[in-house]
Amino acid sequence: MQPPRALLLFAIILVALAGGLASLEYGRLTRGFYSQVVSSEGRGVRERLNIQLSPPLAAQNLTGKLLAQASQTLAPNDAKTLILSVLADEQSLSAVTLSDAQGISAMAIRLQDGFLLFLGSGADGSEGKWQRLDSGMRPQGSADIPTISLDAFSSLITRLVKGHLGAWPIWTDTHPLPGRSAASISSIATAGPAGDVYRTLTISFGLDTIWKVLAADQPRSARILLFSQEGFIVGPGASEENEVYSGSKDPLFIPWEKATDPVRTQAMNAWREKGRPLAETFSFTAAGKTWWASLQPLAEEGGKTYVGLALSQEELLGLLLEGRKAPVLIGSGLIVALLLLVVLVVQSRRKSRSLAASFFETEQEIRQLLDKGEGEKLEFKSTLRFNLAAGKPGKEIELAVLKTLTAFMNTDGGVLAVGVDDQGRAMGLDADGFENDDHALRHFSSLFAQHIGVEFLSFATFAIRPIEGCKILLVECRKSKEPVILKSGKDEEFYVRAGPSSRKLNLSEFMRRVTRKDAGE
């Protein structure tokens, strides 16, 4: 039986409408997909860099504070043991250096086939000397290293430390290391008692190593972006990407106008022209192709270094169509469904990675939590920043909140409820005067990153939840394997939970606790 002519005409009209809709929607849908992929991959680059830098920086901070407790400079054998142990524990480091007012007293440098060790002149008047060590740190004889290379690095440290009044650590520009051809960047931290800033502990990162970590598992056409607000690019010194990956050319800090890679140059140009957007994707043209890029602050808000990546539109289209063998028929209704499905799947996967796991979704669950009362794993705070007794905002209120969170993470985890009085009654966050929920969450995130560290945000799940006509902030913390330090100005404190309260440990208690943890007790 032949279908009526009107039905055939209606079907043709539907197909034509579907094709037209697909043509109109194709650009918008693919742009959404490109944006999602570039943003997600850019966050991945930033996370890999933070993972690479955070553990050595934490070890530097802790070691520097322990050295500051000693009234005298370490003896040569003690200095040797210290710097070699730090270098052995932190595989991402290329060098560890101890310095004082007389210059470098000890230095250990990682090589491809072993290590270099320098120990300065001793109390017996012996001259400083270089020694070569094998991969197991066993002596292999003396090493002939030009004196000028050590003097240059010592002068760099002294110049930066002299007159420095700001926060520690101090970061250097790129520089060479004795016995190494690859460029490095160093972090200098004070390691002397109060007033003695010339006693320092310096850790150095090889930029070639950092670059390989960032570029791992990226498409060959991808460009890792490390930018500064002032317009400097950390990038390869040549335009050939394979030279970077093979290590035949060192990465360098260079002004963006002088970069030899046109993609990074145009990415910086486009980023600056668009007002340096953060976490927003933007497109630009370079090397005859369209590129999509995204940049985010490396550290907390207010940092000066931005990290991300750029992907060519060809590469992104390949990812979109990866594994499909049928030709793309933009004019058919099927392509609309496929594109919508891909976009929804990608959005769902990206959100599942970035959003915290759901918790305390109903008022009943929250009320059951509050009815338990304060204990080792639950604490109440009336406000996030407002001092009810003084009648004005107070930094001490914010630090009290953060103290509880560090204690939870250093013990067995727990939940903090803000906007709840000591009896478990919901008071809300009105006293804190936030404009809206987003403002309150941004303020909390900023406090956490500033005083605890962005690297520990993954151990906290937080959200604002309604209960009994008001809103409270719930923060659930998980136990951290690494010590979590509360930073306030120049002070750093370590807390653990002791029953329903948080207890501050002194240095000896902290060391005993860390030693027991390292021993597996």
C-alpha cells in the first residue's frame, strides 16, 4: 500500500527541518564540546603541576623550620645526610642547597646516572670540594666542577635574600646548576633562627623534568601554556615540539613577543586582548589553524602564574569523532542526536569530576547530624567570620574555623557545621553578611587556600544547606596522609582532635607523631 502523497510531503518537510536545525546547531554544539574538553584538560595540567610541586615545597617548609631550631650551622656530615635524604625522598627535585652568610655550605645535585655532592670548608680549615656519587649515593671519586658555576648560584641566592622582607619562599628566575645543562628554577626558604635570613634551604626543579610531566598523555599538537600577568611565557626555546620532548632544547622564560612558537605567541596575544579571562575558553588563529585554549591560576586567587593548554580545532574534532566509522551527515537528524549525546556525556563526566560528592541532601539528614552533638568528629561554629561578642568581623573567627578543619584532616576526619550554636540549634549565616550563597562559598574557598593550601581542597567537601528556615555551611573533611599545617602570617601551627576539641601540638610532639606515621605505627 502506497503512503498518501501528503504523508510523503510531510516526511520530506520534517527531514529538511531536521537538516536545517542540524546545520544551525552544529556550530554551537561543537563549540560547547571544544570548550568542555579544553577546560577539563587545562585543569588536568594545573593539577599535575601542583602534584609535582606541592610535596617538595611542603618538605622544604618543614625542614627549614626544623633547621631554624638549631643555634649552629649543621656539621658537614649532618648537612650531607640532610640534603641527600631530601633529594632521595623527592624525586622531582634536581638539587638541594644549604647556604649561610659565607655562601653555599652544602649542595646535592641529581644527574642522569647519579649525583654530585659539594661540602663547603670545614672547621679544620679544609677546602670545599665536589664529589661524584653513583645512583645508590655511594662515593665514586672527586668531580671537577668549575668554581664559577657554584659562585654564580651562591650570588643568586644572596642577592635575592638580601633585604627580602616579604613572604617565603622566594622564587628565582631560570638559571643553570653546576654540572647540569638543563635550566632550573629554585625556591629559597629561610632556615635560620629569627633575624638570620642568610641561613637558607633551597630546592631546585629542572624545567625539562617539569615540562615532560605536564606534556605527558597530551596529544602531540597540544601546547602546554605557562603564562605570567606581565607577559612572559615558559616554553620551548625552539619552535619544534619534538625537540622539547626529547630534551635537546631547554625550556626558557621568554617575553611572549620573542617566543619562537607562533601558537604560544598568539595564545598570549589573544589572552591579553580578551582581558586575561580565567577558566574561560577562548579561540585564536595560529600556524594556519584555529586553536582553543583555557588558563587558570596555578595557586590561589591573586597568584601571578597561570597554567593551561591549547588544542587545535582539528584535534578536538578528532576527539569528537573518535571511534566512529560512519560518515558525518550534518544534514540529517541523526547527527543532532549524536552531538547532543556526546555533549551531555562530556558535561556529565566533567561535572562528576569537579563537583563534590552529594552529602546531607535533606533536612532530616542534617537534623540527625546536629542532634548527635559535638564530639571528636563533629563541631559547631556560630559564624564563619563575624565575632558575635565584639559585634564585628574578626580574623580570629575565621582561623578558629580553619583550626578545626586541619585538626579533622590530621586525625580521622569529621564534619564542621557553621551557622549552628553549641546546642545544635541552626542560626544561619545571616550574621556574616554574605550577599548570597556563592559569595559565602567563594570566601570559604579563599580562606582554605590561603591558610591551609589549595593542595588539600580535595580532602574537603562543602556546601550550603537549608534547614529550619535558614542556611548553614557544612564541611566534611577526610583524613590526610600528609601533615596539614594552619598558616597565619608568619606562624604555622599543627592541630589534632582530642575528644570534642582541637589541640595544638608543639614541635617535639609533632615530630614524634610524624616519625610514628613514617614508621607505620
